[in-house]
Amino acid sequence: MASKKEPSFEEQLAQLQAIVNQLEQGNVPLEEALKQFQEGIKLSKELQGKLTNAEKTLGHLIDDDGNEKVYEGTDDDPSNNGGGNRGYGSGDQVKG
């Protein structure tokens, strides 16, 4: 018996998007809409699990000596566009 290949993240995401599009159109009979909704929830949970696993994998870095280190965020996190702790609610107000 041939083993069933697990769909990729991208395939599952495309399937979820198709379900959402069909449900948004509102042309689906109630029973079918419920089935699609349940399938969408299942896909959403599977996708979230895959993202969580990917995040954990990316959270481990290998240093120059080949040792695994756990990533810990820093104040110079590039995701905040170099803003550091400046910004709204930081207490740093420009006086003019």
C-alpha cells in the first residue's frame, strides 16, 4: 500500500484560502459550509503547529564552534526598524 504524502505548508495554506474564499462568497449550502468551516479550523491548527515548529527551529542558532545556542532577543532587534525603546509611551518626548 502506498503511503500518503503529507501536503506542504504552502499546499495547506492554499487549501485554507480556497475554503475561506468559498465561505466568503456565501453560495455554499449550510451543511457544506459547516464541513468546510471545520476543515478550515483543522487546517488552521495544523498550519499554526508548523509555524510554531519552524519558529522553534529558527530560535536555535549554531555558533562558529558548532555549538547550538538558543536565540534571545536583544534591544537592537531589527524587527523594530532600529527604534530601540524609543517611541510611544517611552517617556522620551521631544520638547520644542
